[in-house]
Amino acid sequence: SSSSPSAQQRSAFTMPATTNVGGTAKSSAPFSSSSSSTSSGLIPVSERGWEYDTFERTEEELIQHAISIFDDRGLLARFSIPVSTLTNFLREIILGYHMEAPYHNMYHCFDVLHVCYLLITRCKADEYLDSLNV
């Protein structure tokens, strides 16, 4: 049996085109206006750009975003990481952050992950790193 997530599991990793944060609808539309969303209205992680604001996301959205990054990079399959294990790991990371910290909090953690993903994928940093570094 394959250890990679099913199509149904992967679809759970995509973020809605808009989210409701603090009573206000926030767009998570991709940076490129020419990119199109999937038929279900969800935007794949590979289309989330520099404007994706982790500080406006819920904890669950951030966890799903991180899982989608790991999945997009093939790390779940390559290292046989069950989604539930990664989810639990991410929740433990969140518990280690002090939310009253104005900057170094869980949002910053996920923001760094997102920017690293963009540097690897959009800026082609993976062309200069071996597969274990990416």
C-alpha cells in the first residue's frame, strides 16, 4: 500500500479562496491574477504567493497550510509521514510558543515556513540545494 496521502486527504490541505477572520472576509487569492483556483474554489498551496498573510489565519488553517507544503514537496511520501503524525507534531510546536509574544509566536513560525517554501519554489532555491536540504 502507498504511504502518500489520497486525493481526498490532499484536497483537505488546500485553503479556501476567502476566509472569515475576525468577522471580515479575507482573500487568500494567489499573487498572480492569472492563476486560477480549483473547480471547488480552493487554492492549491503552489498558488499561494507572497501576499499570503499567516497572521490573519486560524490555527487550523496554518496547520493545513503546513501539511500542504510538506505534501507539495513530497516529504509525506518520501519519509512515510502519516498526516496525523505531522498534525500532532505541528500542534506540539504551537503549544511551545507564547501567544503573548508580539513577534516570535506561532504566526511567525508559520510565516517563516511559508516564506521558505516560496524561496524554494518561486525563487528556485532548490536548484542550489540537494534534496535533503529542501
